[in-house]
Amino acid sequence: METVSAGGLEIGYDVHGGGPPLVMLHGATSTGREDFAAQVPAFSKAFRLYLPDARGHGSTRWDVADGFSYAELVDDLLAFVDALGLDTFHLLGFSMGAMTALQFATRHPDRLRTLVIVGITTQREPRTSVVRRLMDPQRIERDDPAWAALLGRRHDPVHGLGAWRRLLPAIAADVAVQPLLGPRDLRRVELPALVAVGDRDPFVPVDHAWGLMRQLPDARLFVAPGSGHEVMVRQAGLFNEALAGFYRSTESIARRRSDHHSGGSGATFEGESR
């Protein structure tokens, strides 16, 4: 694992492959290497993948007693890509990472070649209620000791024993109060986008994903049949096929966006100039 100083943090990240840059943002309580384990082998053949750990997660040290908000995660992403010298890049986010990616896209659309968001809604419910129930440390320790042990293995080595018990309520509290993106915000995302959702996702009803897709200027919708929240894990084959098709179909647009920003040669899915 690599580290980079960015925005007052030492951000830990994995990097794989070579080609156009693709930043992949994991979900709450997880890490990039776990959430995208099924994507790295396929897409590292065409992209240079960057998988940073969010603050308070995995290898990126942060005490949530000092605060935790999605606004900070967006600032962290900007600091991360600036520190790595990524002028433009492809961006993919899952769940918490998808909200970070979507908010980043509304603020800095010129920095992105394409956007993929998996398992997110811009509406308050049912996301807030599901997060509040699932991220209750007492319930997890009582009813799901295997997940409690996994959370400890993910976060304790860097953040201290039992750090996940503080992290989860901090995430849930922020989800309940974070500002919601509206149509005016979403219309600023004038770039190729893919909205992905499982048809059994408890956080994101399919009609929410459809509504989000409709509000983005150039978006497509992928609904994974028989999948819950973790589409890229539970339906990895279907998701990878849909993702590859998206990148191929938007290749020329992504190249033009890169050229326009840098004044030089662009970079897209099939491995042209970087």
C-alpha cells in the first residue's frame, strides 16, 4: 500500500495497472481493496486504478472525535488527486464513496472524464433509517459477531482497538444531516455518467436510481437483478460487463474532456495515450 500527504492527512491507497487514471471510492466501514476486489483484475488491464481509504477507514488515520462529514470526504478527494497530479480522471464510487463522487462531480465537473455511482440516492429516506439501524455497534456485537470481528481487522491496526465502534455512529449521524443535492446541482454534472443499483438494495429503491439518472444530463442506468446493495460484489460479472460497455461507449467523449482540460492528448478505456 502507498501513502500520500494530502489535505492534512496521510492517505493510504492501493494502485494497480497502467493507463488512464480511474479513482475508485469504497463504501462506509470498508476499504477499496475489499469493495473492488472483483474489479481490479479486469480493469487494471486498461486503467491505472487508485483505491484510497477514506479518513477513519483502513490505512488513513483519522479520529472521528474530531469530526466526520461527507463534505470533508469531498475535500479529501480533491487533495488526493491534486497530490498525485491527476488533472482529469475517471471516478467511480460505491455507497458512501458514490455520494462523495457525486458531490465532487457537482463541484468539479471539469476534472472528470466519466462518473460511475453505485448504490446511492439523493433522497433522505430510506437511506438514513437503514444506516441508523445497520450501524449500531451494540446490535452488531450482539447479532453479528462475525461482522464485528471483520470491522476490527479492517480498522483497529491503524485507528486503535474498537475504533470502528466510534466510526459507525459518526457516519450514521452525518448521513442524517448532510445537505441533499437537488436538480440544479445535478445539472452541473455535464459528463458521461452511469448510475448502478441492485433491484433489492435496501438503501436505494430502483425508482430513486432512475430519478437520479434522469436528472443527470448524460447518464445511463444499470439495474442488477437479484442484487442487494453491493452490486459490484454480489453481481460482479454483470457489473463488470456493464462497466466495460459504459467505458467503451463513452471513450471518445472522455478523450475530448481530457484534451480540453490539459491541452494535450487524452486517455480513455482502450489504453491510448495517458
